[in-house]
Amino acid sequence: MGLSGGQGGLENLILSFEEAGQLDSQGVFTLAGKRAAGKLARSLLPEPADWILKVVQSACRAKASELRIVQTGKATHMTFSLPFQLDLRAFELSLTQAQVAAQPGVEELATALRVLGLAQDRPWVARVTQGKAIHWILANHGEVSLEIAAPLDPEATTSDLLLGIAYPPGQVGKLGGLVRFGAAIQTEHEVLLARARACPIPLFLDGTRLDDLARADSLAGIESEAFLAVALGMTSSEFPPVSWPEGLSTSQNSKFRDRFLDPRPFFLPDIVPGTAGSSLLRVAFRFQKESRTSQTSRTGTTRLRPLVTASRVVLVRHGVVVGRRNLGISAPIAVDVYINADHMAANLTGLEVEVQPLHIEQARREIETLAPCLRELRQALEGHRGRPSRLDWALGAGLGFGTAVLLVPWTIKLLGLGVAAIHLRVASQQYRGLVAECAEEVANFSARYCEVDPRSA
């Protein structure tokens, strides 16, 4: 084939598949084989977007140095490096005949590509670079083609993978390189945000770090969250250790930040990335906006009210969340306890693990030892002056600037500036009150569920 090129070359190749409707391939599938493998592929993953989680698991299980995902208008691109020479012939058999691959992470990758090529009929291209040799694997309409470069590089010790996966027929990706428009690109983006935030290797989506334990669940309507802290559990545990995510190191300079509602954690202990512990504990404060109307003045006011939320144990298997369960602990302070489930038996998909009573007991023990972190967090909150959110700043600045530039009398300009100032002042008071309530809720949570009350320390 003489193929070459990076992401642009892969996209052009995928488009040529769609136009030609067939591959110049070795045709390793028979018609019966395609039917059987297609049924198998459909049964492996319950949701169309789950294939992208299998690629995350593949990179994590193979101990890749990082995984980068880029979504464009034409295709999804993924790059990572396997720390060994991929057995191309065995990989081909795992794709076409569903044979179990022996090399770590290869079976997960084969599952994802089988689902794409057979169950979803999405063309894909894989470029495998091993030293000086570049190999190609291509799939379209259930047919797979493997081109092995000759000669092989005997000194190669790694396999660099670049995958290009077309979107489903009739769908597009990003419009103008910015807006995710098609159903596939949107659901794949959402599933990564919801289930890959605890990835143990650096994970990037369109250049943005995802391995940072940022909010994993979408919040409904008026609900909001302040991401307070992350702690590393150090209790005795029969489960495998978890590592401090490298993505949190980019948030280290956010310690005692000026912004209470920043997407990054408000407080982080000084922990070296990669340090292992028994669990990761994510601490958040949930609240909601409550509107009230005065019976006398008929004016409306908005109050930020703490919202009772359940703490949970969260199981992570090869970088993907595979199980959650409430711990029976409910408070405005919510703690998610992430536990390593790499060793646990999963269902056929590898994406679901049943939460056991042992997991719940371990998570409760982790929370009981959280008092020192909560003490430092409360001290930081008590010394913090809450500021308006970015939205409030934008509204206030927009109102003030808009009235200043309008061709209206100065009295109206001054009135507009005054309204903007009042808006920011009210917002500041609201958020200062919210920070004070948060500090009190931290103390209450520690007193009720941890071994030491931070107010008595």
C-alpha cells in the first residue's frame, strides 16, 4: 500500500474507504465469519460509546506512558505506545477470529476494534510503528487487511499506535473544529468524562487532561458543586494500591486558590504523582440555588443552600469506573472513595464489577481517617474570601461595559454601572456565606464520620 502520514493521512484513507466501499485487502473474513464475529461484537459492549473505554483499559493494562485522544470533524484519533513488540499475527487473529490475545492490553484493544468494525460498521485504520518498521491494519465493512513492513526491525522494543476511527455513516464530528455535533462524538466525549477521570496514566482529550478526578457526574438544573480536595488513603487494605494521578499535579498550584468554585480542587496535599495508597478520596460540597419572593416587597432573592448528597465507593478497573454504590453517609459534604478493582472478576464486557461488602467496609475505614485532611481544608476555607463566580463576573462586567458604551445620557450610564456594582456585591456576599457554610459542613462531617473533629484539634 505504501501508506504514510499522520492524522491527516489517516482521515484521507478513511474517507477513501467510504467512497470506494471496499478494501484492497487480503479479505481474512468469510461471510459466515463476519456474521458470527458481528454477533459476538454486539454482545460484548452494551452501549455504542463503550468501545472508547476499552481503549482506555487497553492503554492502562499495557502500562502505556500516556493516551491522547483527538476528536476532529471526520474521525477520532488515538495515540499511545505499548512497551513491547506487538505480535501482529496474533493481533490479527484476535480481531478476525476473536482469539484471546496473550499480551497485556491487546485483548481490550481488539474488543474495541471488533465492535467498531463489525457491530457499528465504522471504518478504522491503525498504524503500528516498531522501530524503523511501519505496519498497517485497516478495516472496512467487516474486512480486515494487515500490511507488515519488510524487513522487520529486530531491535524494536516498543509499538507506537496511531488509530483513526471514522464516525458512523451519516454522522459528523466537530463543526469548525470546536462544536461536537454528531451523536457518536457527543456520547464518546460524555462517557470519557463520566468514567475515565481516575485513569492511572496521563489521559488527554483534545489537549485537556482528564486524569484529574474532576466532577464525574453531570449535575441537574440548579445543583452545583465545589470541588474541595483530594486525599490519598493510607489504611491497611487487601485491595491493590492506587496511585496519585499525575493530572492532579497540574492543580498543585491551586492550593488555597482565590476561586472557591474553580473546576480544580480548592485544596491539595503535597503528594508526589505516582505515590501509591489504599484509595483516593474526592471531597466535594454540593449546593443549589433557591429562589424566594418576599411577601411584602414582592422582590425575588436567590439563596445558595447546602444540598444533602450520598458519599460513595467507586471501583476503578484499568482506568475506567466499573462500579459505584452509596455508603449510607449523606451530607452536603460528599466523599467518593476510589478503590482499585484491577484484580476483580468483571462481566463479559470488562466494564462492570459488582461492589462487595468488603469494598463498602474499606471505604468507610478510609473516610474515618480523613480528619487531618478535613482539618487543613477547614482552616483554608476559614481564611478564604469567597468571590463571585466567573458567570457573575461576566454578567456584571457585561452590564457595566454595555451601559458605558451605549449612546445614552450619563445618568443612565451611571445607573447601569451602579446596577453592575450591586450585582457583584450581592454575589460576593452570597459566595462568602457559602464558603462559611461549607467550612461548617466540613467540621460537621468530620465530627460525625471521622475519628477526630477538626474543631478540637
